[in-house]
Amino acid sequence: MLALATDYDLNQIYTARQISATVLNISGRQRMLTQRSALLSWQFIYIQDQQLRADVREDLHSVIGLLEKSHDGLIGGDVNLQLSGQLSPTIHDIYFQAPLHLDRQIRDYIAAVQALLQSSAAQLTQDNQHLHYITKASATDLLVALDAVVNQYQIESDREQLAIDAYQAQLYRKSRAAQNAAQAQASKLEKTLLNLQQTQAQLIHAEKMSSLGQMVAGLAHEINNPVNFIHGNLIHAGNYVADLLMLLQLYQQAYPQTSSLIESAIETIDLDFLLLDLPKVMSSMKIGADRIYEIVNSLRNFSRVNDSPSKAVDLHEGIESTLLILQNRLKPYAKYPGVTIVKEYGDLPLVECYAGQMNQVFMNIISNAIDALEESFVNNNTFSNEKLQIRICTQVIGEQAIVQIIDNGSGMTETVQKQLFDPFFTTKDVSKGTGLGLAISYKIVVETHGGVLKCKSALQQGTEFWIAIPLQLAT
């Protein structure tokens, strides 16, 4: 990993990552274009109406033109498509060497489609040699080669990300080394050491959250391109499926008497079930794509980097984004029943605040509540017939927005409560907590926003955090 970070320029790696994302999108589009052109080729053969055949001819010509343009862009570069034309050695071999020879396969495929378009009317039969070639290539050899290119680009993209991670790890180690040296120097005076520890803790946490925000924003951006591609093409795919099903019904109406071979095929594939289930499958796929789209938007909303209080924000939106990110920790597993979220939202106006920092506060407190509920369950401190629950209540009192986060876990002692917001104080194992989350949350709410952050808890009575911030920041 260190070798990767040392040998390559980081800007070049980031540029390569952007190119890889674009190429993955283009390669996926090529795969779709080959399937689309194969379908249009069959329609071009079988449609007898001259006007409809002319329309299909135009569509097929357009699709094969897009395939040729994208392929030429990948090989030779295209500014409009954001393609550099620089192929890695492995990708170059896939395109120009045995056994795949993808460049030759694509050009042969394009030539076959163009030859089909130039065939005479008498040659437009199901025995047309160009049609046979197109059908075979789109279903086997060419499809395998295109998948190989997509997989290779994904491998290279992952390797570039590994180099970026290594570079960031190297920077982190240097930062930690500098911190340790500063702490050793400051240990001469106890008071100075305490002040330095607090300052360093805040800087490290701020840097970590800033890096996390940038990483999440970058990840959301990286995911957004393929998600948009899938989301957009699912609409077309649904339309294509509907068209094919309609065409099949027309064939059934026009030719009710079928051959024994067709009857056997219908029975084998269970056509009636397929006609009912295929639209449901397409609908389920679209629901999944919509879900991914929502998660990506929530990640982008949560990771508001370098936000300013100049715009009033919806605190409910920040809470919802936090819950979506933590959703996996709320689910049941094995004997653990999971955590129920109860929302009692009031009528909150838009609040002038640092949205990204407030999202950090919600993340810290809700994560701690989940930890407390898990610990209660493990230690059997929660009644077996009582659901693990977090209540989130919001309201306006005077000129302040109030957010209450309440869990029904095992609670805490008064001694723990007194140290709750001290830097580095934690009741968790070293591997699970640093003791910075609530200290930073206190600084954000009280010092940055001029608000109130307090905790009310008792053993076996659960815990309530009370967050109050002004509706408008003081100037």
C-alpha cells in the first residue's frame, strides 16, 4: 500500500478514478447497446409494415452509431465523453490480443448490423447470416468480452482506491507521530498537558469529521453515476419488457394455432407465470434502485462539508439522514431484537445553524443510545418483554428549537453523568470509544451555537439527552 502511494502522484490517481467511473458507465452502456441492437435487428427482419420497418431501421442505425462512437472514444479518446483514450496494459490486451480481441469483435458486430441494414427485402428472413451473427455475438462472445472489460476496470479502480487509502494512512501516521511528540513535550507541566490534550482532541476530531464528510461526499458522488445509469435504464427496460409482452400477446391473438415445438417451449418456461411475474420483477428492481438513490441523497445531505449558518435548515432532515446511516445498527440479528425508533416530531421552523456540526451531534448521541441498548440487552438489564426503544421528540420553546433523544436502556450513575462531557472520558472499551464524541457535541451545541446540552439519567430508568439551540444564531 505504501509503495502504491509513493510511486503514483495522488492527483493522477484521483483523475484515474474519475476516468474509470466514466469508462465503467460507457462500457455498461455498450453492453446495453449491443442488446438493444440485437432486439432491433430481429424486429427489422420480422416487421412487414414498410413504415414501421423504416422506423426500426432509423433506430437501429442510431443505436449502432452510438456503439461505434463510444467504442472509438474508449480507444482513441473523446473530450465530450471525458475519455482519454489511454488504456491500461491489461485493458489493451483485452481489446487487441487473444483470446477476446474485443476491438475486432465490436467492429465485426457493427459491420454485421450495417450489412443487415443494407440487405435486400428478399434477404430479410430469419435465415439471414448477418442476423445469426448478431444474435450469437450479443448473447455469447461479445457479451463475455464486454463483461471482462467492465470487471477489469473495476479491479483497476479498486487498486487506485487502495493507493489513495494508503496515502491517507501515511498522512494519519505522520499526524499521530507529531501529536505524540507534542504530548511528550507538554508532559512537563500538568496544566499545559491538559489544555494541549483538549485542543488536540478537538483538532483530531474536527479533521476526522472533515475527512469523513469529504469521503462520504465523494463516495456518494461515485455511487451516483452508476445508480443514475441503472435508475434511468430501468425505465427503458420496463418499457421494452412491456413492448415485448404486448408483441407476444399480438402474436398469440394473430396465430392462435401454434406448433408442437412452441407449445413445448411455452410449457417449459411456464409462460403464464412469466407474463405475471416479469412486470413484478421489473417493479422490484426499480424500488431497489429508488432506495439506493434515497440513501445516496441522505449521505450527501449528512456530509455537508464547510457548511455555513447563512441558510436556515430543517433539523428533521438531519435527524432522518442520521437514522438512515445508522439503520443497519437498528436491525435485529440472532437473538437481538433490534431497536425501535419512535418519532414525536413537533412543528419546527427552519433553524439557522451549522447543519453539518449538528448532524455530528445527532450521530454521537443516537450512536451512544444504540450502544446503551445493546449493553442493556447483553447484561439482561432490560425487561425481556420490553422493546428496546429510542424516542426522538422535537418542539419549539420560546426562541429555541428543542430535540430530545430518549432511550429505555439501563441508564447511568450520577458519578458517570458528572464526567459525561469531559474530554477522553468513556465507559466503553478502548477499541469502541475515545471519549471525544460527547465533549465535541457539548462544544458544538453550547459554544458554537449558544445552546444547551444536558443529560438526565438514572439506573434502570433510561437516559434522556436534551438539546436546545436558538432559532437564529447570535451575530
